[in-house]
Amino acid sequence: MSLNNQNSISNNSFDLKEILNTYTAHWKWFAICVVFALFFAYLNIRYATPKYAVQTQVQILDEKSSGSELDLFKDLEVFGGAKTKVEDEIQLINSRSNWIEVVKELGLSTRILVQGNIIESELYSNPPIKVNFIAPDSIVNRAKLSFYLTISSSTTFGYTEEEDKPVKIFAFGKNISTPIGDIVITPNVGNFESYKDKKLRVSVQPIADAAQAYRGNVIISATGEYSNIVNIRLEDPIKEKAENMLNALVNIYNRNAIEDKQIIADRTSNFIEERIANIAGRLSSVDQSAEDFKTEKGVTDIAAEANVNLNVGVANQQELANARNQLNMAASMQQIVQQQGGYEVLPTNIGLSDPTIASTTDRYNQLVLERKRLLKSSNEKNPVIVNLDQQIAGLKSSMQSSLNSTVNNLGMTVNSLSGQQARFNSKIYSAPANEKALRDITRKQQTTESLYLYLLQKREESQIAVASTSPKSKIVDHAYAVSKMPVSPKKPIIYLASLILGLLIPFSVIYAKDLMDNKVHNMHSLEKLVKNVPILGELPKLSKKDEKFVVKEDRSVLAESLRIIRTNLDYLIKSKQKKTGKGNVIFVTSSVPGEGKTFLSTNLSMILASTNKKVLLIGGDIRNPKLYTFFSSGDVDKMEKPSRNKDAGLTEYLYDNTIELRDIVNPMLVHRNTIDVIYSGRIPPNPAELLMSNRIKELFEQVSETYDYVIVDTAPLMVVTDTLLISEHADLLLYVTRAGVTETSAVEYPIKLQEEGKIKGLSFIVNDVDSSNLGYGGKYGYGYGKTQKKWWKF
């Protein structure tokens, strides 16, 4: 291990030890705080109301697996069939509305408590009395009232609304006027006698407040991240009450869920009924439209009728063609007969359907041919020919009549067949349009009818589903007490917490005090600030009864502290003598007044004089002289009686060149220690200018040669410049800091002055140090000067 690492470990261990010493020095405060904390923990456990843990478990059922009526409507997309979220169900279970229903159902807003010496306990399962409210529930549910009862006999009881007020005697069953209306108190005969002469308190609070209080005590959590099983836990002083509350909470949750499903199902069923009625009307309208269309068009089966019309039309068309041919042939025959002037043969077998015309034509042609044959041998006047002419003329006339009749008949037949053909064509041409229109009507009819039948089916299914609605959760375990022992107060935890708190309070106080502390407290804390500047020692804190001066052969802590300072001071003086000569001029200063520089100056002079050395004490603070106050008590024997108002001092010496050193030196005998003192003299109007005179240099040169030690009590360094003006004459400068008064920032000022060369020989001394902070071990003198501490001082 390297030297640096060793030093680092050494420093770290030292720092840790210092931190531990900071707290272990106040171990008695830790002990007292721990004892008090444990005592209060005992009182808390002794008088705390024990609570029992009651738990129930339920399984949240998914909508898909619960078999509810909601699945029947998924085809309508009324509900989104997503998996039930356990977190949401937990919030629903612990909702405020559910707890309000629990409080109402169990009557928890009214509590009956029996008074004890210190605490009171609630009577739940079998109270000695029953409280009946006459006021409406809307008023009672929001009321807040507390009153006291004392059962005096089997028929009467005392009533008061304030605990310390006199009671009024009422009979059971009589109306009692209260701020929330009349109430009636009735006895519970089964558990009445044991509560005679005991004071009961009846507390009525708003249902909403009671529900919120119980709701805050319940803990609901899932057993696992992906589990649908939920634990519901409640802590209450009465196990039976907690069990009833949890069971009621689960029942109300399931009941509300069923009611919600029934409401949704009823609304859906009503919607279906409305749709059925609407669709039934539409279906009737569509059927009527089909009937009207068929009636109007005179059709039953458009396809069959179109086929029939097509066949009949073809036949009719053939008949029409035949009739037209017959008409044309008859008309041609008629024209031939009419245009024929002689006796010519008429065409035969022309296809006329009338047999009379054909026979008449054949007879006519025979007679014409016979006439032609007879004319060959006879003339026209032959009676036979005349007879033939007559017969031919008669046949011709008869033929013309037949042809006329046939033409007329055939014309009528053609017209009739043409009309029929037109009607057949009209029906054939209109069939596609009729078929399309009827198909539209039929499509609407089928669609409406299918929807109507679907809704009728769903209506029946909904009625079946509503009748078999299942709860939203399944109870795994009914409410039960987790343990026969109370879970609260938890003694180990309370004692452990009290122990930690007892240790934490003094630790926090010490830590905060140390964190905000910016003062010097002892030599060790000062060493961290001044680093390379020597610290000669520290002076103890003195009480009012302690001596302010050290005496010869003094073995007090103050004397021992001054001896340590004297030893360290001699070491510095010897090191100075090697470099600059005698080096015995010692300035004593501080940051501000009141830090003990004059106290150190006088006592340091005493302890130096106790070694039979010549010591001179100079009051160098001519602005605010304090030195004379230390030598005005009865402990000082003045070998020459100096007077501050008459005798000359340092001010007079600097001002008046005629005054010699011997004129201002005052020999003193203090507790068998002899020292010389030069007082500061009168307060001058120009102290800074006076200290800059050449006589001050002459004074220090002269006294330095004459005395072994020259102690100069100077002005505070941070208040005035007097000390800096004469600092060049000092071989050593003792800078006094006061424990608990001098700030750490003030220590930096003289160090900076020394770095700048304005002062030299800087050393520090800590004054007014508490006995527990003295040095490193806190003791000097191997037990000398020990005092008995008061019991409250540590």
C-alpha cells in the first residue's frame, strides 16, 4: 500500500472517529430521548384500541364467461365484449356510493359507546339500548349529534348532550327532543342489566362521513398481475362488524352489477319492442303495396302469364296472317268478279275457306264453259244459251253477294285479331317492368320480414336471459378474521419506531446544530480553519463562582490551560530569539470586543510572573480601556496606588515627551504574583495619530530590554486600525477567539493580514471553551480542578 493511500485511510478513519465523537459526547441525551420515546410507545400501546384484520376474496368474472344476458346482444354491437379490467372493478367495489349503501344497510352511522376510565369502546352486536329516529331519513342521514345516556333503572335513564352537564331523567319509549328531531330510546332486554349505572355515548354522524371513514380503512388488491381474484381487507376494533361490512360490500357490489345489467337489458328489450312495432307497420305497408300492385296490374304470376301471353300471341298472329290472306284473296276474287264484263272463267282453288264460293265458282265455270261449247253450234238467242246466261248471271250475283259478305267478315276478323295482338304485345312488353317492380316490392317484403322474425327471436331470448342474470363476481371466501390476535397496535413496530425516533431526535438536533454552526468551539475545530498557523491553547469557560485570576501554585483547569499556553509561547519566543533577538513583545488582540483578550492578557501575565520572570502588562487599547477593571478588586495589592484619573498612562506618555517610562509603570502584587502594569490612560481624541508617534517605538525597545515578557492588551483588530498601526513592534500576536461567539469567517481576516505582511508572529488562542470540548480528551491536569456537575448538565 502506498504512502498516499495510507494517509488517505488514516484521514478517513480520523474523520469518522471525529463524527462519532460528536454524537457519542451527547450519549446521555440519546439515552433520555430513547427512554421517553419507549415510555410514550408503551402508553400508546396500553391505551390504543386494538384492531382486527378481516379479509374476503372474490373472483371478478369476465363478461364472456359469466353467461350474462349481454352476450345475447353482441350481434347488435350494443356492448363491446372486452375482458373485464380488474383495476376498474377494484375502484367500483371501493366506490363511495357502495360504502354509503353499506352504512345505510348496517346502520353504521349511529354508534353506541360505553365510557371507560380513559378510552371508550363501541357496542355493536348486542347494545343495551336502541335509538329510533322520528325525523325523516333525509334529515337523519345528514345529521351530526352526540349525547350521553346513563341507565339508572329498568324503566328510566339519564340524558344529557354534554358530558359534564346534569342529566335529565326520561322513561324508555318517550320522545326526546334533540337538535335533529325527536328520538325514542328503547331498552334491549336481552343485554340490559349489565350496563346499569354505566355512561353510554351515542354518536350520530352523517352517512357520507361514516362511509368515507370506513372506505379509507379498506385495502383492495389483486392477488397477482394477471389474476382475477381480489383480496378485500379491513381493520376494525370489532371483528363481527368488519365481517358484516365486507360481506355487505360484496353483496351490494354484485347487486348493483345485476341491477345495471337488468337496466341495460330492459332498455335493450324496450328498444327491440319499439323496433318490432315499427317494423311490423313497415311489413304491413309492404304487403299492401304488393297487393295493390298485383290488383292494379291484374297479375298473379308475371312469369307464367308472360309465357301464356307469348304463346297465345303467336297463335293469334298466325290466325291474323291467315285472316289477312283470306281477306286479300276474297278481295281479289271480289274485284275479279266485279271487273269481269263477259263470260269468262273465274279462278278456282285460290284458298278461300268459304266452300260456297268455291262451289259457286265451280258451277259458274262449268256453265261458262258449257255456254262457250254451245255457242260453237248455236247463237246467243238459243233458248238453251239464254237459259245458261240466266243461270250464269244468277250465279255471278250470288257469288258477288257471297264475296261481299266474306270480305266484310274477314275484315272484321282481321280487325279483331289485330286488337288482340296489340293487347298480347302490350302484356308481353310490360312484363319485365312489372317483374322488376314486383321484385323490388318482394325484396322489401322479405328484408322486413326477416328483420321482424330476428327481433321476435331476440325478444324471447332477452326475456330468458334477464330471468337468469348472474352476478359480476364470485365469492371465493366469505369475510373471516385473519388472526385471533389484533393486528394493531403492532407492538414490535411501535417500539422499533419509537427507538429509532428516540435516536433520531437528538441526532437531528445535533446534526442541524452542527450543520448551521459557523462558530469556533475549541482548539480542534479552529485547527481545521487556520491550518499552518499555530494554536497555543485554549481557556476554559468559567462560572460566576470561579476565580477570574490565577494564583501561585494554582491547580485549576484555568491555570493548567494557561501553563500549556505559556509552554507553547516560550517555544515560539525561543524560535524568535534565534532570528530577531529577544522576541518577547507579545500583542494580544481579537476580532471584536468581548472575546476575552484583556482576560487572557492579565492571566497570561500572572502565569508568566509565577515563574519569577519580570512581566510588563501594557493597556494598548486606548479607545476602550478595560485593563484597570481587572485590578480594582480586593485581590490586588497595589504597591503604588495608581489612579486612572490622576496617574499617567500610555496616552499621557505618547502625548507628553516629559513623562518617562518609570512614571507610568505601576508595580502590582496579585495573589503573590508581582507584575508591572502600564494603564492605557485617558481616552484621547486622536488615538490613531497618537499611536503613530515615534515614542511608541522607543517604549517597546526600552521595555523589551528591561522585561522578560511584555504583554500588550491591544484594540480589536476588525473594529479599529490601532493594532495594525503598532503591529510592527510585536514579536508575537496572540489572536483570541471565543468559543460559541467568534465566527469562522472572522478567523480568515488575521490570516489574510499575515499573508499580506501587515502582521507577523500570528498565533491563536480559544477562550471560554466548555469543559466537554477542552482539548482532545476534554480534561486537563489529570483530574485537578474537577467539579461536580448538576444533574441536568451533560
